[in-house]
Amino acid sequence: MKILVLGSGAREHAIITALLAEQAGHDIIAAPGNAGIAADVPIIHLDPTNGSVVTGFALDNDIELVIIGPEAPLVAGVADKLRQRGIAVFGPGKAAAALEGSKTFAKRVMDEAGVPTGRAARCGTLAEAIAAIDEFGAPYVVKADGLAAGKGVLVTSARDEAIAHAEFWLHHGSVLVEEFLAGQEVSLFFLSDGHSVLPLSPAQDFKLLLDDDLGPNTGGMGAYSPLPWLPEGFVDEVAETIAIPTVRQLAAAQTPFIGLLYCGLILTEKGIRVIEFNARFGDPETQVVLPRLVTPLSGLLFAAATGGLGSVERPVFSSDVAVTVVLASEGYPETPITGRVITGLDNALAVPGVSIAHAATAVSNNDLVATGGRVLSVVATAPDFAQARERAYEALRAIHLEGAQFRTDIAARVVS
Ligand code: AMP
Ligand code: GLY
């Protein structure tokens, strides 16, 4: 199949790695990609958020399937433009992508569909926000309503910080003040063709920068899959109470969700609650879910893109486990230092079971250099978590990037 993958992060590299692992002779092009992706498939430099440019390229090059990795092209309506021209695309249109792009919209869909989530108040003024902050009480949860590149959410016990966060984001639009939910977090992905859904394997993401869940919020510092501590029947319960009602609700509103429904969940004492939906594969969770996928990915994504998921079997996953640890630049997440040289990847890749998904890399004067905050996602698979962790950290120790940071406790809890 001739496939165009939009995006330039470790998630897109992991998607391409999974497509290549099928050994089905796919013709894959990435736009715009990164140095790691460019080592595997041809890349082209086009703006992935420009629907006309992407559609023109897809038509000119007989692309049979477009896979949209990041949220920005989805929210910009790139999938709509492609679909209007009859091109199969894995990724929701602009209206359904608002599930991620607008937290108010997501809450409304959940209310209408009867999906369990925390109570929330949408506030358009500081006075409303302060009233909601005091009504819900500490710990306070304040979120920007629109896309905020991972910086929109603050969870704090300090009332003045909660108010300052609300005040800052009110300059950009409305904010949501939410009930605090306590419990383990789970990321569970569903493929959706607009009507039917199929679950992938659960994963857990580590969102805070430092060990023991300390430090600032990030895009994600590591992940592991599966989650051996989940109660039996968890995936079916989420399918029945969350994914299917949400997809039905969007179909009934004539805005079908075709693509990946990312359910960000918390297991509270009172049951499963949605903290957020995303309209795309999660990063870094994808880097641990896809290496365990046995069913060919291209067939699943094509079936989702073309309305055929109802006749597809549930995807099968290997019993091997996967751990990924993100290597980030010095200064991440506030002000990452870029342009530094990365060495040692060959030694890291020599560790059994290890692969590396590139997130922010480029080649400059024959050197591999870091071009952003999250630089590499080091992935290790193994029969058990102790070995997967050993492999991932052995590989990390082989990589050199001045000032690099990574967490040392990814998946430690499942080993001890
Ligand atoms: P989000 O961007 O909505 O995923 O939020 C980022 C992180 O903030 C989540 O992964 C949670 O750890 C935390 N968070 C968000 N909403 C809540 C909530 N209502 N209660 C507790 N923690 C939350
Ligand atoms: N891992 C969090 C996200 O992809 O949004």
C-alpha cells in the first residue's frame, strides 16, 4: 500500500516502524519526518497542517492511505480536505477532533453520551473561575479550554497558583475548573471507523519530568504496556461505557469520529473516569503499544479509514511487555537547549530487544543533533518488565547527549 504519514515525532516513527515490520512491501512517505524517520523511509518537506497542500500531494502521488499523527493537522481540518477528494485517511475531521481541541466540547459530548467524567465548570471570567475554584476545593484542577501544547493543565494545592493559572489562560479563551480525581492513570486507545471500535492494549504514561512523579508537567517522559494490575474486564468496560457511547454520540451529530480515540482515564475509588480524550495516538504510549501489536497495523488503520472495522477481529498483542524511556534535552520542558550532538545510538541499538524512535533529531554536518525537548524514545521489549527495564536503561547509558535528562523509574512499580 502507498501510505503517507503526517508528523515528525517519536509517535510517527513508531507508526512507521510498525508498518515496516509487516514486511508487506508498503511504499511509505513521511512529511515532514525527522532524522530517524528519514533513515527508514523517504521524507518530504510539506506543511502537514495545510490541507490543500497535503491533498494535492496525495492525489499527485496516488497515496492510498494517509495517517495523521499529531493533533494540529486534525484540528486544522486536513482530514476533511482529504476525505472530500475520496482519499482514505486515518484521523478525524475538524468537528470530531474538537474532542481534543476543546475541553468544553468534550465535556458536552460526555454529558450527552452518559460517559463518566469529573464534574467541571466552564469559566469565561476570573470571577467565575475563582468561584469555581472555591466551590470544588483543593487540590485544584484548572485547564485551558483549547489546545495548549501540554501546558494548559495545572493541578495544585495552592489556591493562588490555581487563580494565576486561570487568569493567564483566560487571556487565550475560557478555562475549565474541574473536580480533582485520585487514582492510577491509564491510556487506552480505540480504533474507530465512525461506528465500530476496536481496542488496543492499555498503557501508562509518566507525565511529570522527575522520578517519583515530581517536577513540572511534560509531554510524557516514558510509558509501559500492558498494565498487569488492571482489573479483569477493564478494556471491555471502557469500550462499553466510554468508547462506544462517545463514537455513537458523534455519529448521531453527523460528525463521525474516524481515527484513534485516545481515552485518558483515572481509576478512582468510585470507578473509571475520563480525564481527557485525544483524537490521535498518544506519545509516548504508542511507542510501547505498537511494538507489541501482532496484527498488521496497515490493515487495521485502512479498515478504520474506510468504514470496515465492524468485520475485523480484535487486534492481537504479543505477551512480551514493552517499556519506553524518553531522553530529553537539558532545560526541557521550559527552555530546551537544542543543537547538541547525540552519539552512541549504534551501541544502544545493539542491546537485545531495543529500538529507538526519534522525536526531535536532525542531521547537521554529518552529526545527529537534538532539535527539541523530547529527543529520543528508547524502547525495549522483553518477556518481563524487569528485563525490559534493564534493556532500556542499558541502551540509555550507551547514548550521549550533553545535559540529557531521563527518568529512572519508568515501570519500576510493576517490577517491585
Ligand atoms: P490532561 O492534559 O487533561 O491529560 O491533564 C494532564 C494531567 O493532569 C493528567 O494526566 C493528570 O495527571 C492530571 N489531571 C488532569 N485532570 C485531572 C483531574 N480532574 N484530577 C486529577 N488529575 C488531573
Ligand atoms: N501521552 C500524552 C499524550 O499523548 O497526550
